[in-house]
Amino acid sequence: MSEGYVLKGNLLYSTSPEQMVSVPNGFLVCQEGKVAGAFPALPECYKNLPLVDYGDRLIIPGLVDLHLHAPQYAFRGIGMDMELLDWLETHVFPEEAKYKDLEYARKAYSIFASDLAASATTRACIFATIHRPATLLLMELLEETRGVKALVGKVNMDRNSPAFLCEESAQRSLEETALWIEQGRGRFQHVGMVLTPRFTPSCTAPLMKGLGRLQKETGLPVQSHLSENLSEIEWVRELCPGASSYGETYYQAGLLGGEGCPTIMAHCVHSSEQEMALLKKQGVYLALCAQSNTNLRSGIAPVRAYMEQGMNLGLGTDVAGGSSLSIFHAMVDAMQSSNLRWRLVDDSWKPLTVKEAFYLGTKGGGSFFGKVGSFEGGYAFDAVVLDDTGLPHPQPLTPEERLERMLYLSDDRQIYAKYLEGYQVFQKGNRTDALPQQN
Ligand code: GUN
Ligand code: FE
């Protein structure tokens, strides 16, 4: 038997949107950074492995954030009384321009990287800014914390952007992106790269086409925004009369999924049936960002319709459209928005259940990274230990009920320990020095 270790506690994980597995006082076996199994009794063959007993605590898969903006973390919780396009001009672009200055970027990104490492998130897809050096710095800082596995994108913008945050030409933007790839590719163990056209309004057709070519050459994944806000969609219609939907503007450039092009599109609040069909056909992942969609008055995405069509779905915090890094909050926000949609817009689409929301924030989004977000055998050993003793209750609660409370009540204080591909990122209280560190 090769080396590994065992965590003991109340295990909870999704196998499908409808199915949550609970293993009270169970044993979670890690071998070579992967889950060997989640067992109610420890099989004989693992009896010699070191064991960390987390007692009555809950152990769940690490959470997955499919969409957030690192440079916007600095102003989270500020300027949440505008629609998207005004908010971008007023708050986002002036802040992102500051990342030209590496000193500022270091200060801001250090805070971001350490807060993300301390969160329950183990996987994230992150927008940086147009600035190559600051984007590489963000990647370095994330690598140093070793607190998440992340994909980071240098943003592309060559039109409809203020002079202080606009790349000179499509050509320059592509050159900088190619140089960024050359300087960053393969350099980090835990941080990868993702092509990141900001959104169609800020990218010319030659830039989009060039990024499409770069995607083919490099095989890098793609992330962007899609059909978030009604004024944005109208703007895209004016800018791209040759496209039959906003989604098609990415598709025409080869930036919308399909074979060899893993793609995440954030929001999709107002996607037409035609656009949905294209997203489904192309296997695009939708990052659902309910808190941002409420803050920026964008609307409520038809999550149930997407689920019934079997689309690839995960959750995004969209910091700083969303103000919290917590994917637990994103689960609650997705549920609450779907409740209101059902009540106010269309009662034929049932609201999300807790199980479904938990699935979206773990295995749903995790599948973008492969076998991630569950404790089924062969999955990456990404795990979070939750300690809810600070939230006492007089009545007995099942592990499922305790997990449900975590979605609503938890903050960083309940995050007791975190594991990433078998590596212990941190543990509060007494450190478990006996635990062998893998990798
Ligand atoms: N669309 C283009 N840029 C952005 C951004 O930074 N945040 C959000 N929410 N939507 C966008
Ligand atoms: Fe966003």
C-alpha cells in the first residue's frame, strides 16, 4: 500500500445535483493527492495510514469559484448602487488602471491572495487586468500561498475603454498576451493561464480573431462575460450587426467552447434560446453569479432552465460585482434569486434546492477542472474541514442540517482546515505535524 493518510469526521459531498452523500463519523482516505474513498468504516488495507481525527467536525470538498476579478477585491462593497456599464466606468476601470503600478498591485494582490487562501475555495478562475507584469505578479502571489489552484487571465481590451485602460491596438494586445504566455506558461505548479477577452464591447473583431488563433495554438482555456445586462446586450447588437446573438460574437472568433477550447462564460442572465442552444452545443461552462446580478441590477439567470437542459454550470462570486469571496454565500444567493424568479417571473421553473446549490459550488463547477469537487474515488483530494462549535444549537442536528447552516451562517471562523490535492494548506488550533505533506 503506497503512503497516504486518513481524515476522520462527518463527510458530506455531492454525486449529482439531487444526491448528497453523508457519511457520519466517516473515513476519507487520501493517496497521492487523490481521494481513495469515503468509508463508514476504515477498510483493513488503510489501517496503517496516519489518521487525523477531526471529531464531530464536518468535512466537505473544497469550493469552486468559476468567476472573479482579483483587482476588484480592493473596492468590494463599494459602489453597489449602479448598473453594469456605469459601474465599470465609475469604479472598475479607474481601479484596474492602478495595476500598471507594480507597488500598488503587490499591496492589493497580496491581500487578495491571502484572503482567498484562507477561504473555503480551492479552485478559482480569475480575471486580472490588461497589465502583463501585474498579472504575472498575481500568479506568483497565488502560487506562494499555495491556497488554491487557479487559472488567471491577463485581460484584453482594445476599444470602448478609457485611454488609461485601453491597449493601443489589437496587435499590441496580442503581442502582450503572447509574451505573457511565454513568461508564465509552465512556470507555476498551482497557477495556470486562461485567455481573457474582457467582453465583446471592449474587444475589436481583429483582437477576438487573434485570440482565437492563440487559443488554437496554445490550447489554453477561455473566460469572458456574456449576456449579463440588457444595455450591454443592446450595445453588442449595435457593435456586431453580423452576429445573430451576443454568444455568436465569441463563436465567430473560435472563443466559445467546442473541442479543445474549454470555456467559461460568466452571467448569462438574458441568453436567448438560440444562444442557450449554442452554449449547450459548445459545452460552455456558465458561471452563475447571482449576487453580482442583484448588486448590478442585471437580473436573475434562469438556472432551472439551464439545469434541465443539462448545461455545464458552476458558481462565481464575480468579486467585486459580488462583494464576498464566499462560495457558501454564492450558493445562498443562487437559491434566493431562484426563489424570487419563481415567485415573480415564472413559476414553471422550480427554485433551487440546497442540495442543488451545494452541487453547483462543488462538483458542478469543479468538473471544469476534471475530477474535482467530490469525494468519489479518483477525485482530487481538495477538502475543507468546518468547525461549527461557535454556532451552538439546543436541538440535535444532522450533518446535512449543520452543512445547510454553514451556507447561511459561516464566515472564515468556521473554516478549520483546508487541503488541496492532498496538501494541508492550513489547520487552526493544534497543528497536526504527524500529517505527511504530499507533493
Ligand atoms: N463585463 C465586463 N467587465 C466586467 C466586470 O469587470 N464585471 C462584470 N460583472 N461584468 C463585466
Ligand atoms: Fe465578472
